[in-house]
Amino acid sequence: MNINFLIGTKAQFIKCIPVINEAIDRSHNVNLHDLKQHAQTTDALKVKIKDNYNYFELSSNSKDLGSYLKLIQWFFINLIKFLLIPSKEMRKEICIVHGDTLSTLLGVVKVKRSGGILTLLESGHRVPGIFKHFPESIVRYISAKLSDILIVNGIDQMNQLKAWRVRGNIVEISQNTIYESVVNEELSEKESRDIVLVSIHRTENLNNKKNLGLLVQNLISMSKNFDVIWCLHIPTKNKLKKYDFYDELVKNKIKLKDLIPYQKFLTLLNNSEFVITDGGGVVEECRIIGTPTLVWREEHLDQNHLFDEDTNLKLSYYNQDSIDYFVENHRKYRNRFQIREGSNPSSEILDGLQSLI
């Protein structure tokens, strides 16, 4: 069976690599079509893919797209190209796209114009409003409606797809594939360092100076007792400089770093006293590893029930009392690493696809 993966972001590579490797292990003909939205970062992740796959570049981009202008240019150049120049190399073949990014939407267009069998991994997340989480909500809905096969994990995602009246076949798996990415990495034992790891990139924070300023002031306060390390996405760095927060953070000994390789990031996450993030993938990684995590949002579209029961996650609500409570009591939020015996979502995905083809 020919299986095509059309991906371009760091998160898409992290969550799709276990599926790619499972397909290679099963001797399928695997084609990786790289949209190169995060070209530099994903280059470092490709070493985790096993041999015996075909690699194609769908974009000439060579760097991580960090500014909105460059992102928009890259998107429309490739959108026009895919619309005007249809190809048949994926016709009637399984074509997997992932998530709700601009890379997802470009992959959808490419597959539909090529006549492929559009398969959406991590589908069925709720849309709180078309413009509330822009453009993720729009991409999420359009991709689901156009997909031939939709991969979900959990009854909430299943019900959401039914509510949208999708026409595609639904394949349910036990959990997100990011679980395999985490457990396949060797993480060092926790060291006795008072690290606070920060990762922020969502537009709802970057485009809101008040929310970002509240975080900056809290990090400065935390730096008196903790070693604060902020791994910066390019748009985040740009916004910190625009709002005149960057130099203030440096002056207060906040360690501002570029993004680091995935294994090193997970190790740092494992060795942190607590984490502050707004990223869905990082939240899931923290839930698996068990590190106390302050989620820098007022809501989390939690259709995997990550926040249920005895969780290590706490929403900040951008409320100082909630933030202070978490910082003062973060140790009680720590959980054990979640090992789930017999869970292999990538294998479940391949089994589901083979049953439908």
C-alpha cells in the first residue's frame, strides 16, 4: 500500500513520525511530502525516521517561517501552485495530513487536487467560534468536512464529527500519537535544579500585550527563586521585542533560548520544577511525563480530558490569584510518568486504514 504524508510543522512531524515508522516497518511504500513551514526545525526531526521512504519537497522554503508576512506569502504561493497545477502522483492513494495549521490546509488542497484519499489525523477538536482561534478553527472544520478518513481518539471527538455530519469514515484510536513520541525518547532522571521551563506561541497570547505582559512580570518575580528558561518560537521573540519585553527579561536573568532539539526539550521538561505553556502538544507531553504545568490560557479545548481527575495541569485564567496558588503549591501537582501498557496508536491507525482500503 502506498501511504503519503503531507506535513510541514514541528508538531506535525513529532506526531506523525511514529505512524511513518510503523508504516515503514509494515513494508508499505511511504512518501513524505514536506511543506517546509518549519524547515529548519523539522530537518533535525527527520533523523528519527527510519530508512526506506521517499522524500519530496513541496516548498522551496529553507527556514522556519517566523513572521506573519512570510507565512502569508508562503501559504498563498503554494496554494495557487497546488490549485493551478494538479498532479496525479497520489491518485487513489492514502494521503495523511495532520491537525489544524496552514500546512494542514495546504495538504488538504494538494490531496484533493491530486485525487488522493484524504486522511485527517487528530480530527474532531471542537470549534469554539470561527474567529476565536484563528485560523485553527476554520482549518479544523474545513479539513474534517473534506476528509475521506478521520482519525480520532475519544468519544468527544467522535461526537463532534457526527455533529458536523462528516461524510468520511471515522477510525478511533486509544490516544494521541504524541504518546509514542514521548515514550520513545530516553529522558534523564530528574536533577535537583529549580528550573521553570516556558514555551508560548499561540496568537491569543502573542497578539495580546496584556496577557504577555502579565506573563513577563510573573517570570521576573519567579526568577528570584527559580532558574527560568524560555524556549522562544520566532514569532514569540519578535513580539517580545516589539513590546519592549525582551531586554527587560534579559536584564532580570531570564534565559531566552531558541528552540532546542526535541529530545533535549523533553529532557528539560522532565527536569523542570514546573512548566508554563500555551501549546497543545506541550500540554500533552507534560500530562504524560507528569511535570506540574501552568497552562497560560483561560480555556483549553480538552476533548481528551487531560484536565480531569488527579491532573498535573492548571489553567492560569490570566488571574493572579490562580497563578500565585499554582507557583506556591506546584509540587503537589506532580504526577508519575504515564506508562500505558499495550497502547500503540500508530499500529491502530495502520490497522484501521488497512481495514478500509
